[in-house]
Amino acid sequence: MSDREEFDRVVEFHGCYCLDIAVGYRVAKALLREMGDEVRNMKEVFAQVGSSTCAVDAIQKITGCTLGKRNLILSDLGKPVYILQNGRTNAAVRAYVHYWDRFDQRALQELKAQAKADESAKDSLKVYLDDQINTILALPEEELFTAKHLTLDGPRVAAKFDTLPCAQCGEYVNVDFLQTRDEQNICRECL
């Protein structure tokens, strides 16, 4: 399968054609390549993502890491950081997407607003997106992101069956997510 066919499958999985899915695709492919033999056993691989953007779907589709398998972790840093880690050896590769540092988000938002208000502006938005996505898919990696090898502590994996009831609502909660207040276990919703 060609890279473009694989990218099209990622877009189909995600459900929309956007810049962030293209960036996520490029990052995921690079992380897998850079991990090399560390990803031989995909059951030991964890992906950590720094923010909940469309790029996460590309990371999920390309790496096979998912929330359901508990090997896709949203670290909620608020920045475009992506890490692929071998949970047994703790070897990892971290990518920071600096492409967004200089990207004109305002211009894109204006085009989207025009396309929403005026049907004829949709063609301009489509041309712009096609141009930007093709650029993202063709740029050398160093113009999109920086990647570095590192060793991290083992990823925190949520327990599958360890639950206790919240002292306030009575609903059972994964023990990793309970907070203690006044010596009682409280879920995040009740805090």
C-alpha cells in the first residue's frame, strides 16, 4: 500500500480531511520507524499524546494503540507532543510538532468562517486545505517536528478491575481515579 493510500485510510477512519490528521499521520509513521526493534511486540507499546486533537486518531490508527486497550494515554499537556514507548524497556521516542508554532491559525479560521457563511467560499477552503495537507505530507520531517530518543518511567496504566464506590454518589470508580477528601474516596465528578 502506498503512503497516500494509507493516509486516505487514516482520513476515512477519522471521518474528516484536516491538517491535524496529516500531521498525526506523519508523526505516527516517524515514531514507529524511530522505535525500530522496540516495537516488535506491539502489546508492549504505549502511545502518549499531549492534547486531544484530530492527530490522536492518526496515532491510534497507525500505531494500533487505543484507549480501550489502555495503551493510548492522553497526558493533557495542551501542546502537540507525541510519545511512543516500549512499556517493558521504557525506551521511547518523543516528537514535538513545531509546525504549528508558525502556522497562521487565524487565516484558516477566517477561511472556515467565510465557507460557513458563503457557499461559494467552500471551494477556496478546499483548495487551501488540499495545498496545506499536501505540503504537510511532503515536507521533510525536521520542518514538521523534532524527535528525540529517551528513556522514561513506565507508563501509568489504569487498573482494569480495581474499583471502589464513591462515598458521595455510590458509583464504582477505577481506584486510580478516586480522590481522598475527609478520609473518603470521592470520584472526580463529585469533587
